[in-house]
Amino acid sequence: MKQTKLVIVAASLTALLSGSVMAQNAFNDADKAVEYRQKAFSVMQNNFAAMGAMVRGDAPFDAAIFAARATDFAAMTTIPWPAFETAGAKPGNNSDALAAIWSNWADFTQRAEKLQADAQALAEVAAAGIEADSRKAFMAAARNCKACHDQYKD
């Protein structure tokens, strides 16, 4: 529970400050920026994998756990994006990010915004605790994740 609250607080602060953070560039070191975004994506993936196990039937569906994971996932979707704007934090810095991100920046940022919207919808649907609706919202977010990975991740 403390972790969930911490993630929500961090995401809220990030959302509030995102305009100024993006403008000021939150990182002075490209390697730190890459590490930051990779860690954010790792937390997102851990939450998404836990929900995916329930969706696939590899784990029993637990509405409370699913909702908590969806909430954490949604909060984390606001975190990694400023770290893509740091000079030098592009391919070649121990990253799976493809150069296509920076050559298709508008598309990449639109996909990031879509992910945030899908994740927020997933969290809202999951809070209601209806398994079929949660599965449907999960799959919408999963399609978005896959499409972005197919285009922008090695």
C-alpha cells in the first residue's frame, strides 16, 4: 500500500511538473536519463505482467490485486517520457530504444499520450472489479504497448 501511494504521489508530481520538466530537461547526464526511463518501464512491465498472468489464466483473477496493479501501471505511464529528451540519451547508451523514436517524435509522443489514456481507462475499469471489463481494457492497453514496441524498441 505504501508503494502504491508513493507511485501515485510521484506520478502526480510528475504530471504537475511535466511542462516545466520537459522545458528544462530533467537530466544532465544521458546515461542517467536512460537508466531512469528503463527503471520506469521495468516497474510498468512488472505490473502489466501480473495483470497479464490473470488475463491469460496463469494466475487466478483477483479484482483487488488487478485494480492495484492497474493503478500503479497508470501512474507509471507518466514517468519515463522526459528522459527521452536528454541530449545523448539515444540509441547506443545501453538502450533498446530505436532511432525511429527521434525521427518520428510526433508519432512517439502521441503513442505515449495514448498509452497514458489507455492506462487510465484500465485503472478506472479495474476499480469496478468486473473481470470481463478488466480483461477488455487490459487488451486495449496491451495492443498499444505492442504497437509502440514494434515500432520503437529493438
